[in-house]
Amino acid sequence: MTRQRAEMRRNQSLLETYSSVADIDSRRDRAIESVELELRQAEARHAQLIKKRSGLLREAEFFQKRAMPPALAASLRESDSELAAQNSIMEAKRRDIEAIRNRFEQDRSRYIALTEPRPFPR
């Protein structure tokens, strides 16, 4: 009984939230677009970090036969850490996009099921 009421409330909320399947698709696309922008920014930052790291590695080549300066070693470690963090951010954004797609697909399916005309039994 309580579960049925909760389901009815969710269904009513869904019907009040969206006016059509196209509305659901539009909102999904806007939500994905926002996260994709963040993903592109993270990818651009990742590219900058790769470029910076390659410069540090070129500099480190001069110290193969002797000790690397502590500042350079620290910069390489920091660069590796930043790259790992940026990779995590990009992966999280990709998961967010997939979660948005799944959530809106569930809403879309429920909306269609709730609004499609049902034939009357004879």
C-alpha cells in the first residue's frame, strides 16, 4: 500500500515535470551538454599538464648520470599527481554523462508507459 502510494506520487511528479517525450529529450540533452563542457575543459587541462610534464621530462634527461635537482624531482611528482587527479575528474565526468543518460531513459520509458493510450478491453 505504501509502495503503491509512493509509485503513484513518483508517476504524478513525472507527469508534472515533463510535458512531452521531446521535453524529456531536451532536458537530457541540456544536462549532458553541461557535463560535456566540463569534460572538455578537463581534457584541455589534461593536455596542458601533459605538455608541462613532457617539458619536465626533457629537462630531467640532463640528469641521467647525476642527481636530479630536488625542485625538478618535486615538479615531476607534482605533475604526476595533477595528471592522476585530472584523469579521475575526466572519468567522473564520463560516468556522470552515462548516469544522466540512464536516468532520463528511465524517465522517458515511464513517461511513455504512463501517457500512451491504452485500448479498452471488449
